[in-house]
Amino acid sequence: MQPKELLALAEEFGSPLYVYDATTIEHQYNRLTTAFSKVERLRINYAMKALSNLSVLKLLKKCGSGLDTVSFQEVQLGLHAGFSPDKIIFTPNGVSFEEIEAVAELGVQINIDNLSVLEHFGTKHPKVPVCIRINPHVMAGGNENISVGHIDSKFGISIYQIPHVLRIVENTGMHINGIHMHTGSDILDIEVFLYAAEILFDAAKQFKELDFLDFGSGFKVPYKKGDIETNIEELGKKLTKRFLAFEKEYGRTLTLAFEPGKFLVSEAGFFLAKVNVVKQTTSTVFAGIDSGFNHLIRPMFYGSQHTIENISNPKGKERFYTVVGYICETDTFANNRRIAEIKEGDILCFKNAGAYCYSMSSNYNSRFKPAEVLWKDGKGHLISKRETFEDLIKNQIMIEV
Ligand SMILES: *Cc1c(COP(=O)(O)O)cnc(C)c1O
């Protein structure tokens, strides 16, 4: 999107504001399906925890996407947005048995990542097909080294425990219809991804009635110059080849599934905030914006570096600024960054603000969550209102004290 268009949206809808470009989301979705177009049965399940606005869900549904969910409430939101239960997969970690049962009851595919839960579920509901989430114990170690690690991760059933899984399946008569892995941010390049895929194929061979193999996500998008980006096109070529060979070996057609969050929505998002104060101290020039980690916590939480542009003065001379928020805590968005000269009242634009930004926002300091706008067909559509004082107090009960 152009700085001018974003600036106009900040004027129309106020700040701070989240803006999502529909075209970018569609483009990323199509990139992924094109990269795997030789796979007969491909399934993309958008990991909705990245950005769970109903209109964004509808947009992805229109693209042909399914949903990856991690809570009963996400499943409810998905159904509310019009997804049918068979287009939703539930991949929770550490939730109650009752929650898993409640989701399965809706006809949603469940994915189990714990032996005791698997045994309990298989005993009680032997007819409900279940996917298992394995932990391939793969992570990128050092430079190009692939190492076996994360033996302690809380996610997944260890590949070393597959014999135990097989025993549970035999004893309960349950049906395992999918094998899943999601190693998240451990996977940095394609070779590591393919290495983990081999482990998944190996595990899959031991189950005779699979319908799908789910390779999770962990695709990287660049946040700043020089960042690693997953080359989806190359991964598509290499994994497709390997997948087709596996199908032959396995003796039946399988669905190849992915569940990207960040890849689909990160780059589509822009966070717009107004500069309240420019403050020169003895050593630093601070630009203080009308937001904080209550609206965008990733820089403080993960150290993620969002590119920041001054869209009010895009051609201005670059100077060094430390961009901070208005929260009564240290809430530094960026340290000594080169940004086009900033005046009070200017609008700063944070890039890559689609994934894990609004969905992680809070009311800390009793601030309202920002509004969200979907940019589609050259127009900004309000898709969630800025909160009001009513929202802050709606669940509170003021008792006589
Ligand atoms: C969060 C999550 C994803 C999405 O990860 P991204 O890095 O955003 O692509 C996929 N699968 C599961 C199980 C997840 O928890």
C-alpha cells in the first residue's frame, strides 16, 4: 500500500489503527497453492491465532482456505465466519480433555499431542478419527547444521514414542487419519524442513489408514533487510517431489496440509500510530507514539524488528530515533532507527503488523484496543471498531464497599 493511502486511512479512522491489505493476503495464499499445484490434494489451514478478525477469516475462506485452531473459542469464531466443521482442524496443547471432546463433538478434526490424552480419547471415542502431532526433534543448530534438539519441548508426541502410540491404537481400535508436525520457529531453511519431513514420512509409514500429512508451518517472512525468508517456490518443488514419491510407496493418495499464520497475513498488515512527543534527551531523540505494548507487543516480547516509516514525511531527511510508547513501563519499539525526520503529529507506519499483533493486544493502562480496517478494492472497510469506555467496564461489577 502507498503511504498516501495509509495516511488517508489514519485520518478517516483515527489512530492508532491496524490496516490489512486484502490483495497481499490473497497473493500469499495463491503463492502457496501455486508452489504446490502438482499435489493432487492440497489443504491450507490458516492458523487463525495470528489474526482472528471475522472478515479476514471470510477473505481466507473465499480463497479456499481451511482453519487451524487452538481453542474452542477459535473454533466457534471459525464456524461463525462460515467455515464448515470439516474445514477446521483443532491443534491444541495442554487444554482439558473436555475441551477436546467438545470440539470433536462439532465434527472438527482433532489433533492430539499427548499419549495419555490419546489413550483416554481412543478408549472413550474409538470411532472418532484422530490426527497425532509428533515432535520430530529437529531444529536448526548453528549455521547450516541440522541438529536433533528440543527433546524437552512441550509440543507433540516424541517420534521415539511411536511404538507406544501403536500400542494405544491397537488396544483401543481407534483410527489415526493424519500425522502432523509443527516445529514453529525452529525451522529456518528448506533443508531443515525437508529433513523434518523425512521423519514425518517415516512415522507415517507405520500407520496404514492415513488421509493426510500435515507439515504445519514455521514459514519465515522478512521483517527487515537481510532477514531469512522461506523460499516457498523452492520448497514447493522439493517437497512435492518427495511427497509424490511417498504417496506411491504408501499406496494411496494423501492430502498434503499446511497451517501457515504469519506467511499469509504478516506482510499484509500495517500499524499506524501518531507521534505525541518528540523528546530530545542528552543522548537520544525519542519519538513517543499514541500506543505501546498494549497494542503491539512483538518488539518487546520477541525482540522482533518491525520496519517503521514516517508516512507523514516519507521523503524527509533521515535521522536517528528511538521509538517508544506511552505505557508506564519500558516499551521500546525500536532503538536508534533511521527514520525520515519526525515532527509531533506525524503518523508512523509499522510494517509486518498482520500476524500476532492485534491478536495479542490488551487493555493494559486501561487503553482501548485500536480499530481494524481491511483495504479492499481501493477502499478501507472498518472490520472492528475502536473500543470505548463501555468495553472497559462491561465485565466489571462495582460492588458496595
Ligand atoms: C501458531 C501455529 C501455527 C502458525 O505458525 P506461523 O509461524 O504463524 O506460520 C501453525 N500451527 C500450529 C499448531 C500453531 O500453533
